Amino acid sequence: MKTARLSRFGKPAEVIELAELPEPGAPGEGEVLIEVIACPINPADVLMLEGLYGASPPKLPLTPGAEGLGRVAQVGAGVKHVKPGDRVLVPGPGTWRERMTVPGAAVWALRSKADRYQLAMLRVNPATAYLMLHDYVPAKAGSWVIQNAANSGVGHCLIRLAKQAGVKSINVVRRESLVAPLKAYGADVVLVDGPDLDQRARAATGGAPLPLAIDAVGGSATQRLARCVDEKGVVVNYGLLSGEPCMLDARDTVFRDVSLRGFWLRRWFAETASAEIGTLYTKLAALIEDGTLAVEVEKVYPLAQIKDAVAHAAREARSGKILLEMSAA
């Protein structure tokens, strides 16, 4: 069985390898054997290859991959809720392989007929955007949310999910060339980041409530978002694209009672009942099928070209996601 393999950390294209591992074999009781169809390469995956993701580097060697779409090949004894042929979301870690065995409780059948590449990206980005939008500050129609890294997969999802909830979005980017495409995608306001971001954000909202900011960058970018939100506002950080720790000035935390929270999807999975998880993903899959949610795909690589794929995913100024397609599909 072909699988991506990581034995050391470093430059992604140099450390990732294509390897042959033994077939997983028949599933045991309560297990499901999955043929993996496609997987995205997310920013967190690139950081993990570099040894920069999480509280501490994971143990090596390992197979990367946080999510994907698969098809049930075989079910073990006691598994009744899915059957061979069902499409399912593949739970990570370790999805960059042709086949894998997972606990049956970790998967559920996707009845959606949506595009396979969009469904392959369903597990991480749409759920991250939805939970950050709704779980920290109640999403109220007529209010605003501001986010940086707005051209990312999470950023695209947040734009559409906010619009669905009646919330307007301010979307912060680093390049002027991203303004028009994001507006065409549905962004209400797109601003190029800068030291006067808070002034331009307030002008854009016209004084309407802006209680929530979503931060994927960290460093001084966190502070710029904190200056934009209302008194008692919340900044939710879910990434450190800058490679720097989040900065937050006491003028905001002490005198304006702005708070900084962190979001990690893996923790949500660990703390949330299976039925609730399934309900959210059924809802999000329906939004993919009806076109509400869609993330642009820049290129799809076969697993055999894993080095080229991760090198492409690590580039800046991409216009869409990079995915892996498994030969077994």
C-alpha cells in the first residue's frame, strides 16, 4: 500500500517520502476499512512537516494528513451505521495513504452528492469557520465579523457562513490583487492590512457592532484585529502563519476588556458527542451540495507526486487549495 511518510522534520518537499506499507487487513470488531479518495494539504499539514505545529512535535515516523474523503471498503463486526460503498469523511491523523482502518464510531455515511474534492475539504475548514463564528460570540444579524488570512480555505468558508447568518464580514488580506476576487466571492468589505486597519474597519461598519475577530496570523496582526473589535470583543486565534506568538496590548485587554481565545478543532472532536459531530457535518455537507460553501482548488496531484504537491502547497500567493488524489480511488 502506498503512503506518504515523514521520518524527519524540515523543508516539506525534502522530508516527505512515498513509501510502501503493509495493507491494513480486514477490519476488526467495531472498525471500518476505508479506501481513501482524496485529501487536501492544509497549512497545518505544512507546519507539521516542518515540526512547527502543535504544542510539541509528534513522534516520528508518521503518515501525515488531517482529513480526506473515502469510501467504505469493508466493515467489521458490530458496525451497522455504514456499509461498503458509502462515502465518508476520513478522520486524521494519517490520511495521506491509499487505505486505512478507523473506528466505526469516527465515521458516518455522507448522503451528499457533492463534488468529491469539496467533500474532501469538509472536515477541517468549514467546521473551523462555523464553530469560530458561532461558539464564542452569538452570531446576530446586522453585526460584523473581521478576519485576516481571508483568502484561505477557512476564510472563504467564513465569508459564506457569515452571510448565511446575516453577519457582514470585513476580510483582511496582504495584497491588493486579492480584493476583487474576494468581493466577487461574496465578501462585504476587503481591506489590505496596515497600521490604520482599525480606523478603516470602523469606517466600513458605520458604527454597527463588531464583536468578533478571527485571527490566523498571530504576531502583531492579532493586535491590529484587537483594535478593531468593540469593547468586550473577542479575538479567536486558530493559527500562527506569521510564526510569531500573538500580541495583545494592555490598552485593549485592561481598558477595553478585549479577550483572546484559542481554537483547535482536534479538541472540539475530543470534547463533543458523536451525534452532535454528525449533525454539524450533515449540515455543512448540504451547504456544499447547494453551492453555499465552495473552496477553489488550484491543483490536484496523485499521491505518487507527493513531493511536488507539498512544495506547491507551501508556496505563497496561491489562488486555491492543493489536493492529493489516491490511486486506489
